[in-house]
Amino acid sequence: MKNNNQKFEKEIEGIINTYEYLVKGINKRARTNKINRAYGGIIRAGKGKLVESITEEIALLGWKLLGGDPKRISFEKRPVRIPIKKPM
């Protein structure tokens, strides 16, 4: 069990390091933006994708730790249409 915890901690540490590296890159890209895109928009989009990937990694890590079959977990993106009632 201790060996699993060490692997888990290493994986989490790797995710944290990746997060810190990518956030710096996102901020740099937003500051040096040459196409007049809003700084906040670049940050929001970059961090949104980052949070998605981190969430997926943590879920997969937990799934592995629980002994789950990798074939039984999926993060396939499928659009869901939400109908909006138009005012009459």
C-alpha cells in the first residue's frame, strides 16, 4: 500500500508541476498577444482546457488506484443540446 501511495503522490506532484508550468505559459501568451484578443479571454480559455485535462488525469489516477478496468472509463466529449424557450 505504501508503494501505491508513493506512486500516487508522484503522479499528483507531476500534475501540480505541469499546472504551474502551463499557467506561466498561458499568462505569457496572454501578455504577448498580438491579435488584440482580450487578456481575460485567453486566460479563461487556457485555464478551462487545463482544468479539464487535470480533472481527467486525477479521475484516471483514482480509477487506477481503485483497480478499475481502463476500458470501463471514458472522457469522450459529446455535445448536449439544451433547448432555450424563446419569449413570446
